[in-house]
Amino acid sequence: MNWAAVWAMYYAEMTRFFRTIAQSFISPVISTSLYFVVFGAAIGSRIDQVEGVSYGAFIVPGLIMLSVMTQSLSNASFGIYFPKFIGTIYELLSAPVNFLEIVLGYVGAAATKALFIGVVILATAMLFVDVPIQHPGAMILFLVLTCLSFSLFGFIIGIWAGNFEQLQLIPLLVVTPLVFLGGSFYSISMLPPIWQKITLFNPVVYLISGFRWSFFGTADVPIGLSLLAIGGFTAVCLAAIWWIFKTGWRIRN
Amino acid sequence: MAFNGEGAAIVIVEIEDLRKTYAGGFEALKGITLSIERGEILALLGPNGAGKTTLISTICGITMPGAGHVRVGGHDVVTNYRQARAMIGLVPQEINLEPFNKVIDTVTYTRGLFGKPRDPAKIEAILKQLSLWDKRNSRVMELSGGMKRRVLIAKALSHEPDVLFLDEPTAGVDVELRKDMWDIVAGLKAQGVTIILTTHYIEEAEAIADRVGVINGGELLLVEEKDALMARLGQKTLQVDLQEAVAAVPEALASYQLELVEGGAALRYTYDTRGESTGITRFLSDLSAAGLSLRDLQTQQSSLEDIFVGLVSEGAA
């Protein structure tokens, strides 16, 4: 392993993040507070408990997942698209590094940033509501795996994208709707029976459900299935990146 | 691989029948075979689209080779890419730099990327060598075009490569800076770095290269010692325009290497300017003795450019 290279890539990516630390920190705090004002106070006050949890607390895992997924995607996709766009990718391609080292450097940094934001949102949420965490180990595992798998997916989007519009396309048109419809703000048991079945085709449901289970001990789908889903998604993304670097798809002419 | 008497490999880059066809079907490299010796400066001359950049990109790992092999220091660039790439520094044609980075950070980054431990003293030495030390804390976007090119060179040298590829290092650079760049290249050669540069400028190849390769249409048309090429440059021609056209070279002038041109209205005499005698005086008096009257005289010296244009147009035919 070329650890010096992994560190160089990771450090360079994190430096970019810390250059804009204020906005990286303030923006999730403000948006989380807004969600609490709208969903927690305005709407949540009219909703009783969901599965034995106050609505304000119930939406916390979904809210964290929403931000972590979108942040992972945008950090990782931009992280690798930017060198492609300005041409500095030549350096990465001519360096003595393999796909795993590039993934550790770039995806590792994107996942770290998303994790940081996830923790900031959780801390902000705790200022508004009492959030119990029944399974802290599982909570950390789900959070880390979600940051990692969505950063891997974002990395693939960044390599695939030929312009800035394409960079936004999948996050906006596919992932954000899937996250919103994946039970971020509701339990799927609240849906009509037919929609409950359709929703099970949404992979994000399994991630949010598992993450929520780690907080409240209740889930829409079995916890094992959630772990399998996120593990499978991570493996598929890793395999895709391995193939990209083996064939040079979209990066090595 | 060839070795010298002390056991060090003489040939540092070996290219064997290298081919590359792009997805659209364009054949950019049509079987290039070339050996580059340790410590030499090889200039690759060729027009736009000749395959120069594709050749460099394929050696450095930026594009995948279609067929053939490239070995750097004996390491195959595909199967042993780590060892091969660690020996290579690449200065690309375009100024590809992250604008917000500080000079020292971007150079340090490249050293790390190539697997070398941090060495601030080494980075300082490289930046000083390239007159960038005063600018070490400037952001790349604040630098002039020439400075940015130096930063690219500093990055390429940051991991102390054995072989340095310079893709059009002086394209769009003013005369003074070009001269500066030549001095830098000469300095690197003195340190033992093998340098392969591509260029449009024939005078650049003349000024700094040990060997010159001409590439066109994906083929290597010629690789020759610059001095041997220069010997060919010593050839000069004297064209004699005649008052009256002749059907053939007169018998009396048969001992000269003459060519009948312009439909017999002129004779072309080729001679070597570096010889003890050019033979011009005797030729002109023999011409007069043969009863031919002169209307005009003109001389022409062939240049590397003529050889280059000749090869390129032959290749295209």
C-alpha cells in the first residue's frame, strides 16, 4: 500500500473542506433548525407519537440520513469531478497508486466530511428534543456505512459526469426523492397497504429503518435486512469502482 | 536491456511496437518502437495530432495502451506500474493546476502522491532551483503563466524521478522564458535526469536535444543523433538559372552532382559547406567552358525544418 499517497489525497481533500469550515458547519445547523421549526414545531405539534416516539425525535434519524446521504454524494462526486474538470486528474492517473488507495483518499475524505456533518446535525437536534440512542454501536455503524457507501456512489457519479449538470442529475432526480419517500419523516406503516409494498423497492427505506432502529429499537424492516442492504450497496459500489479503474472507463480515454 | 560497463542500465525507457486506437477508431499510435538512454535528452518533433501526447500519455499511464509494451527502468508500465510510474515525472502540455492551492502545498502533495515521505528540505531545494521559493506561499491563481509552468515542473520533480517527460514545455512561452526553460532542462540533465520533450520548435530541439525523433501520423519516422542530423543540415544547394534551357546535363559537367530543374532552365549543384573546398569556383568556370550562359544564381541551405517537412510530407503521401 502507498500510504503516503493515501494521506496526500485525504489531506488535500480535507484541506479544501477546512478552507470553508464555517459554511460547512453553519449550513447543516441552520437547515436542521429549519426542519425542526417546520416539521417538529409547526406540524409535529399536531401529530401524536409515532411508534411510541415523539414526532420531533422520530424525524431525527431520517433528517441525519437525508443530510448524510446528500452530503456524501455531493462531496465525493465533486471531489473527483473537479480534478477531471480542471485537468489535474492527469497527476492521479500517472501516480503509482491503485484504485483502493484512490478510494481510501478521496472517498475516505468525502465520508469523513459527511460524518462530521451528521454528528453536527445530531448535536443540533439534541438541543431541540430528547433523542434516546438505544444501540449506540449500531448507530455509529449505520452512520459510517451510509457515509461510506454514498460517498462511493458519489465517486462513481463524479467519474461518470461529463458536466456540472450531470453531476447534479442523479442526486437531485433520483436520490433526493428516494430519501424523502424512504421514510425520512414518517414510518412506512403510516402508508396505505399498496404503498407499503411499493416502498419496499426503495433501497433507502432499509437504511433509514436500520438507522432509526439503532435510536428507538423499532424498525419498518428487519434489522438484518437493513445491514444486508447497506453492505450489498457498499460492495456493488466498490466493485464498480474497481472495474472503472481496471478498464479506464471515462477517465483513461 | 543494454548495460554499461559499471552495471547500470543504459536504456531506461524501452518502447516496443506500441499501438493505440481510440474508441472512435482513430489510430493514434501505429507501432512505435524506441529506446531511450539514461541521461539523454530526446526531442520528439511532430505536427499537431502526430501522436506525441498520446505516446507520452500511454507511457505515463494516462491512456491505456492498445498493444505493445513499454518498460521504464525494466518495469512494465502496465504490469509493474507502481515501480515504473515512481520513476517518471510528467509535465503536461496544459497548465493543469488547482488555482486555490499554495505553491508549496501542491508540490508537497505530488511528492506524497508518488509515495515519497515528506521532505521539506527537498521541496525547498526544488523550489529554489526553479526560482519559486519566494512564491511558495502564493496561490497558484496569483502566478503568471511562466511561473505556473515552473510549478508544473516542480511538481514533476518533487519525487525525484529518473525520467522526466515535458510535453510542449515552451508552447506559448515568450523568448526569454523559453531560454530560461532550456537552462532548467540543461541543469536537470547535469543532475542525471533523462528528459523526453515534445516540441513544435525545431530550434528548441537543435538547442537542447542529444537525439531528435520525428513523429507523424502515429509513426516514428526518424530517430537520429542531433549531430548526425546537423551534418545533413550542412548540405547547401546552388541553383544556376540558364539563359537558354538545356535538354540534359552537358557531358563536360557530368563529374558534378547536378540536377536538372525547372524543365532544363536551371541546374542545381549540391555541396557541403563544411568541406575544405565547395567546388563552386571550378563548377562555375566549367559551366562557362561548356558554353552555358548564366542568368541568375541562388543558394539555399537545408534546415532541420526542411528535413522535418520532407519526412512529414513523405509520411503523409
